[in-house]
Amino acid sequence: MSKFLMVDIGAGTMDVLWYDTEAELHYKAVVKSPVRYLAEKAAGLSGNLLISGTEMGGGPVTTILKERAKIAEVVMSASAAATLHHNPATVRSWGIEIVEDTKIEDLHLDEQYSHLVLGDLEVDRLRRIVEGFGVAFEFDAVAICAQDHGVPPAGVSHLDYRHNMFQSRLKEEPFPHVLLYRHDEVPREMNRLSSVAQAAGSIPADEIYVMDSGMAAILGGSMDVLAHKKERVVILDVATSHTVGAAVLGDEVAGFFEYHTSDITLDRLEDLLVELCDGKIEHSRIIDEGGHGAYLRTTIGFQDLDVIIATGPKRRLVEPSKFQIAFGAPLGDNMMTGTVGLLEALRRRKGLESINYI
């Protein structure tokens, strides 16, 4: 087993890494994210829209469809509508019609609709990217990450539910790689990752794995050369949509927080780093502020930190920080943080030899 493909599906970009563990070769690409790619396609379609497919990241797709529904018909399959909101009543309140997945097929031949298929993984597009590397589109294993809020029971906050899922797993084994799921292991509540795993089934690969992008970023950042042989490390991934900060003690996750990048200020981010390391961070407060929450397992002490490593496309936010923050680049590329996390999770799961990520 040697040829792996890793794909990090973000809000701004899709980052692709091909790695051959035997030859120690790798090729990589950073391209437009699926949600931006499909939002532009939707904006270019005229008249009434017929939307099928599966749940994917929302963002600009949601904005385009809500605006179109004000002036034309927008009909969505139940599976695709989950992209906009997990509550169908909310989607309908925007003037969008929802029909059962089986019935959407009957409308495909109706010429009054322009048709769009939603999904985080467009295999033909991915094939073109990989074949552009000059390698075959076939793999021993494929690992893909995306952010999944999960589908909570009625009356339960999806943000609380998401963090409870992480906590229950990390309490048993506090290592980020344990949140890498083989395609048949994905918790049923994780709709988005389940959809990604299903779509990836058409990729010629022996094995398919999926992982939450926040957990992949934590692991990938900890593989940076700046973290090598360091015991107390903070990983800060300032991505297009979400910012994740994690305290790492050796190989273990000591705690983490998630925030919307558009809402966070440098002052608040600096406070969160101290609160996280000193054990004073509060999940409920972050939720109240509009963030995604926090998890704390143990404290590592801010004053005892060895290094703070920042990655992510918007890490310029921390450039004027009063703290000493190093800019990381696992595998020599800031944008490969998530894909390196996926590769390392695969390596650990399979017990392969260590990989040099310099």
C-alpha cells in the first residue's frame, strides 16, 4: 500500500494532495472550493431551478438559491435541501419547494427548469485535477475531510451536538486521528461526511475514509517542523469560514475551540488562546458569542507553551499579535494543513512508517 489521495473540502478552496509513501513523492493543488464552484454555476443558470444531489457545505449556494426563490421557482430534493438547513420548514419559509428524492427524477425532463446537482465531491472534476499531476486516478486509499455539524435530535443545538460527538470519542482516546472514519464507520448523524463517503465510492480506490476538517487541521498543524519534539503546542488554523484553536500535549488533544472567522477579532482570539491553555475556556460563552464552542480535557498552561503555530488562508489575522506566533507550513505548504492531517491519520491507523513532513 503506497498511493494515497487526500482532499480537504473547505469553504474557500479544495486542497488536493497525492502521496506515494514508497517513492516518497507528492503532488498537490489548491483549487476553487466545491461550494463556490457550484454557487457560480447556479448563478449562471436562468429561470426556474431544479436542485438535486446531496447535502454539502452551504454558504454561497444558500445565498444564491434564497435570492433566486424571490423571483423564480426553486425546487429541491429533500437530500439537497439539507444543504440550506436541516429544518425543511425553514427552507420552505424562503419560498423554496421541497420534494422527495424519488419524485425529483420525474421533473428532470421538464424544460421549464435548469438543473443543478449539489455535492461536495464532483468525481470528474477531481479526476481532471489528479490526472493533471501526471499520475493515474487510482489509489490504495482516499481520505477526505469536510466540516460536518451533524444532525441532532429535536430540541438539541447542532453545535452542542457536534462537540458532544467529539468529546465522547476523545475522552476514550484523546488523539485526533481516531476521528478518521472508514466509509462504513461514519456515524449516521454525520450527514455531510456520509454523503461525501458515498460519493467517493465511485473513485477507484481500495479504501475510502472521511474526517472532520477541524480535526484534520489540528493533526496536520501538529506535524509541522516547528512542532517537532515540542511537548506543549497550540495549533491555530484560521480558515476561510472557521477558525480552530487546539492545545496539544505530546500527541494528545488537550482541548480546542471553534469560531467563525468572520466574527473573531485578534483581541478575542488572543484571550481564547490563554483561556484554552489555562483551563478557563467556556463552551457556553463561545456559543453565546456565535462561535461553535469549545472542549477542554486538560490544561497545558499558557506560560509553559513551547510554540504557537498558525496555519490557514486567513492567518494574516494574527500577524500583529502581541504573542509570538510562528507561521507553519506542513509539507512545505500552509494550504496543505488539512491534507497532511488526513495523511497522518491514515498513516497512524495503518501503522505505517513515519513520514517526514518537512
